[in-house]
Amino acid sequence: MAQTINELQDAVIEEFEVFTDWMDRYALLIDLGNSLSPLEEKYKTESNLIEGCQSRVWLHAVYEEGKISFIAESDAVLVKGIASLLISVLSGHTPKEILEADLYFIEKIGLREHLSPTRSNGLLAMLKQMRMYALAFSSAHKP
């Protein structure tokens, strides 16, 4: 059975708790970013570009069988890591689950407080865009 958003968040928190030093946590984020599959060129469009990010970040969503899958890429490896975290927690869930999710893992792992203000704004912009996709898909696919 698929894991809930909260179970996935708890797994992320556990993964980050192993490291007490923030340099190690940044290294983990960079590793996560490097493991993100490259985004096909056809998705690197203006409409997929996230507003409010210092780096260039593209986010694309696909709606299949009632669930949303996200794919993303950035020209900054740390931002790719942040995108990878959000995707690992939110991808594969219904629009309703995404819209109702309380993403406590961001605070619990100390991500927001350890990001520069521009990176933190980028994180919030990515999250907002993921929720906008969920809202759009839920409106378009009402039973």
C-alpha cells in the first residue's frame, strides 16, 4: 500500500535526523538533487517556470488515475534537492491529499531556518505551485 503524506514526511525527518551538522544536511540535499531525473526539454517552458525563485526551477505535473505526479528541475543543485524533497512527499497523491497536507517536515528538519531568504521564498513558491496544480486538477476532475 502507498505511504501517506505524513508517513513520507516522517521518513524524511528520520533521514535528516541522522545528521546534526547542517553542512551534512546540505550535502544530503545536494545528493537528493543529483538523484532527480533530468527534465525533458519539452517541459522547460515559461509556463512551468516557478515565479519567485532566485534560480530557474521548472515544475511539471501529470494527473493519472486520480493522482498527481510531479517532475522538476533546477539549474541550482541545492534547489533541485529541495524540489526532490517536495516531490518525494507529495507526488503520487490525490489533489485532496495534497491540498489538505500539513507539511510539518519543512520546520522539523530545520530547512526553512537554514535557507537564505531567497531560497526560502523559492521553497514556498514551489509548494504554492504544487498546491495550484492540485487545485486545478481537483476542479477539472470533479466526479
